[in-house]
Amino acid sequence: MRNGFLTIAERMISTTHNLAASLLAVAALLVFWQVVTRFVLGDASAWSEVLARGVVIWMVFLGAGAGFRLSAMIPLEFVRSVLPAPLQRVVIFAVMLLNLVFLGVLIWFGTAMAIRVSSQQVAMLGVPISWFYAALPVGAILALPGVVLEYLRPIEDVRDEAETGAERAG
């Protein structure tokens, strides 16, 4: 059961990470198009700027799961490295709980906000602005496995990464 969860969670994180990278490429193309239409054609494309902003919002929230999984969100390596192994696990558990609470708040209030603005339209695109706001709860839901996977990582891996980071910094 646990191995099945781990496999599905890792694939979900990998997929959202790759999707976020693809959205970064789309955003870059949209911004490039904006520059071309503004400075080459002399008539700025208004829709590309707004769409690029929405794509970047989705990119950030879809990439959050990978950030949590890779411990890239809130580095606590120093604290972990100075504590004995049992206390390291306590710190990691506390961080996991705080992250889950934070993601729960994003899911709750992000959903409420997306519902609240569902009648408003995005200027220049003619789509509900709730499509942009939906990135908050969707990204937070998709980040949950990343938080749990980081907690389930063996403490030896955490210690090895802290030592490797200290060697690189020194």
C-alpha cells in the first residue's frame, strides 16, 4: 500500500514539475510575442500580457509540489544538522504539519476566492478570472504529496544532503 502511494505521489510530483516547466516556456513565448508586437509591429498585443501573467501564476503553484519534495521551500538544513537524529525527525514532522496547515489554508481560501470571483471576466481574454484563482487550491492540493514525500524521506538522506551542502559552501 505504502509503495503504491509513494509511486503515485512521485509520478504526480514529477508530472506537475514538468508541466510547470512547460508553462515557463509558454510564458516566455507569450512575453516574446508581446515584445515583438509592441516594438516591431508597433501595436501591442494586450491579450498576451494578461495570458502570460495567468500562465506564470499556474506555473508557480504547480511547481510548489516539487519545491516541497526537494526541500527547496524553507531550508532548515542547519537546524537539522546540529540536532541529534531523533530531534531531527521531530523538526521535520513539525515542518510537515505547518506546511500541511499552510496548504490547507490555501485550499480553503483559494477555493472561496475562486468561487467569489467566478462571475468576473479577465480583461482581453473573455474568460472567468476564477481560472487564474483556481491555481491556488489546485496547486496546493497537488503539493500535498510533495510535503508527505519529503517527510517520509529517510533521515540519513537528509543528513547526507546537509553534509554535502556544508562541504560545497565551505
